[in-house]
Amino acid sequence: MDSYAGMRLIALSLACSLLLGACATPSSSRPVLRQAAVQSVTPVAIEEDLPLKLIGAELALQDNDLAAAASAYVEASLLSPDPAVAEQAVRLALGVKQLPLARAAVARWQALDADATGIVQAHAWIAVAEGDEALAFDRLATLARRTAESGWRPLGQVLVNAEDKAFAARLLGRLATTERLGDSELIWVGMSQLALKLGDKDLAERLAGGAVERFGGSEAHAWNAQLALDRGDKAAALARYAEALKRDPASLRLRTGYAALLSDSGDDAGAARALAGGLQTDVTFGARAAYAARSEDNRLLVDLYREIEADTSERSGRRLFLLGQIAEIIDLPGEALDWYREIPDDDENWFDAGVRMVVLTDQAGDSDSAMTRLGTLREFASGDPHEGGNLVLLEADLLSRKSRKEDALVAYGRGLEQFPDDPRLLYSRAMLAIDLDDLVAAERDLRRMIELDPDNADALNALGYTLADRTDRFVEANELIGKALRLKPDEPAIIDSYGWVQFRLGNLDEAIRQLEIAYAKHPDSEIAAHLGEALWTKGERDAALRIWSQALEKDPESTVLREAMQRLVP
């Protein structure tokens, strides 16, 4: 036990002893005098009662009254022979920026333990707070000389907490010389990181470059990569990460950072390969699968699948689920089902695996088994509105895909009886109602969503678009979509709706402008159909045909595109 903790226990013990002694009753009516007991009772003045002051300080801390705690600890430090009490008093006084209190506590700490590094740090902290550059530099330079790396750590604590960051950065620039920084790559990198936190990017770059030139280690290269990212130079960042990995190829931290940067640069396949080296875990396998799937490189996914399959380490539920997911992506539904079946029912992935088994079983043509398993999942999720709602959505989707849309509506109805006002179920039922041309039912569900959440941009947009597209209530539609757009100004679907309602209102130029913005953000077939129709109506038919042709190449089965072209093109 450290001396400070011991002091607290002594204080509490003594206080309890005094309270118990005051309340004790003699065992008989005959007075008994003990010389030792008489000699041990010595009255203590309140201002000199160390245990009482320590208890008061701790109570103030518990109440989060840091100023009162600092004052009480300073008073206690003047009575206590324990330097730990004085150290705590210093930290609290500095924390609440009570410099006179801090000076008193530092003086007491120095009297009790003159060689403590923390005393030098406290003097530096006070000097920095007061803006005394000469004294602050002297104290910080002394800190830097103390025991190599540990001397720079308390120096960094002082500077990073300074209110005047420019002043702190200027001090760091004077202190961080080659001679003082010495032969530790970590110190050079750490001080470069500190410079960046203080807002001095030039100093951060200089120290980081010096670390690469002087040491050339993985830490220096990795930090230079981060700085390159900070200034927007992805090419330099990639090169630095590559150099770092050459020096420490087993570092998961470096591989993860390099992979993230590659993915951000558009090279998801490269990101997956970057994680392939070194020790493989469920986390790295999962990340590689995600990158490979985004890259749409089927060969990469197949190779990863076979690698995970051949791995002899224990297969957790997480790994079995990952194998099932990859098997689905590479079109091995039978194998995916087998992996999902292996997941035990007490594993956290069991429910999600069961959902995938329902989908795969239904796709295989065994709808009865799929619905039976869905019932099992429903029993499991009976107390969970989120998972229960997901199962309703799944059932309705399976029914809709089989053109049993009326049955799907019934499923939504049952779900909403069990989970009233679930916004996911209301929205999905509304979309199905629109598909069935029941605009009254759709509007009822969407308006209920808006009643529950007036700022639900998706519901506002869906109702507004429906009114613009399927009725002549254009003014009302414009108001709904306008509100949705204010809530989500960068959402392509809402911008498309806004452009479409402008078209319906006859504002062709504004419609084309908005639809072009939406199409640039998300060039899907429905937006292309709207933009093409607006251009065609304005007489820009070549442009319309070009947009439609581009969209058809990407989505040749698009019914909305074909309907627009059949309706407009002679």
C-alpha cells in the first residue's frame, strides 16, 4: 500500500475510533481507570486535525467540488509528513488553476521530497500558466534532462494543458533540439505529435522528418504517413505506410491503418491484401472479407474463403457466420447453410444466422421450412421489439417476392398489432400500399409517422413524392419535400423528389438543375428517368437519350426507365 492510501485509512480509522470512544458505555457502574488510556487522549485543535482535513478533502472530491478539495488538501499537506498528500494538493490546485495554492503545496512537497520530478513539473506548469517564458523554459529544460523518455512525458503534459497554445508551441520549438531529443525515435515522434496538437504544423513536420532521417523506423514512417494525410497528400501517406510495414510487417496497427488508407483511396482489393500478412484473427478475416466484397473481386473472396476454411484454429460463432456470409457472396448457398447450422444456439450470432437460413431456405424453394424456422426465430425474439420487427419485415418481403402482396399486408398488420407504431413497419406497409395503388392507406401510415416524428425526413419525402407523382396535390407535395430537404440537404433521393415536384409544378429549369445534382450524387435509374423526362420536355432530347442510355447500360431491367422511354420516345 502506498503512503497516501495508508494515510487515508489511518484518517478514517482514527475518526471511527474517536466516534466509537465517545459513544461507548462502561461495562459496570464501578469506574475503572487505566493510566495508558488516560495518557493517549490528547485534544487536537480543529485547525491541526489532519484526519479531519483529509476526510473533508475526500468528501469535497466526492461532491466534485474540486476547488474546496484543493484548498483542503493544501491545508492537510502542511500538517502531513507524507509527500503524497502534498503531491495530490499540487495536482488539484493546478487543475482548478489556483496558482497561489499550488505554490504553497509545491513548497511543502519540496520540503518533504526535494528530488521528486513532479516538483519540477509543477514549477514549469505555474511558469507556463503565468506566461513567464524564461522560467518556463528553464524548468521544462530541466524536465527534459530527467531520465530520458519519462522526462519528456511530463514536459508534454505541461505544454498540452497550456491555455496559450502558441506560447506552448514556441517553448516546444526552443526545447526540441537534436541534442535534447537524443537517440529515441519515440521521443522525436511524440514531440512531433505534441507540436501538431499545439497547432504548429511546421514544427510537427520538421520533427517528423528528423525522426525518419535519424532513425527510419516504423513509428517514424507511420507518423509521417498521418501527417501526409493531414495535409491531404494521400500518395505520400501510402508510401510512408508501405515503408513502415517493411520495417514492421507483423504490426496489426500499421496494417490496419494502411488498409484503411488504401480503401479510402479506392483500392479495396489492396486493402484486403494489406491485411493478409501477419497473424490472422476473426477481426482481420472479417475486415479482409469486407474490403474484398467492396472491391467486387470474386477471386479474392474465393481465396479468402478457402484460407479461412483451411485455418485450423478454433472456429468461433463469429467465424462460422463469416464463412456463411462469404459462401453466400460467392454463390455457394448450400455451404452457407451448412456453416450457419454449425453456430450453437447460445452464440450471439445464432439469431442472425437463423435469419440468413430463412432466406436461403426460401430461395431454395422450401418455403414451408423457411416459415417454420421463421416461427422459431419469432419465439426467440418475442421480447425484443427490434428483432421482432425485423422478422415481420423479413416475412413480408418473402411474401412480396412471391407476388403474395396482400398476404404481406396482412403480415405488416399483425406486426403492427404486436409492435404498435413501429416506424419501420409503418414505412414498409406504406410503400407496399403505394405499389398496390392504395394511396389512402399509404398516406395514412406516412402521416402517422410524421405525427410521431414531425422531423422524419424519410416519411416527409415519401409522402411528398407520392403526392407529386401520383396525384395533383403538387403544392402540398412541395411543402413536404421542401421540409425534408431542409432536414437532409445532401440526400440524393430527396433532391430527386424536389426536382420531380418542380417538374410537376412546371418549373423546368429548376427541376433540371435539382435532378442533375441528384444524378451526380447518385446516378441510379429512377433519377435518370426523371432527369431524362425533364430534359425531353424542355426539348433537349439528345441529352435525355444520352442519360437514359447510360442508365440502361447499368440497369437494363429498370422498369421505370423503360416506361419513361416507351411513353415519350416515338
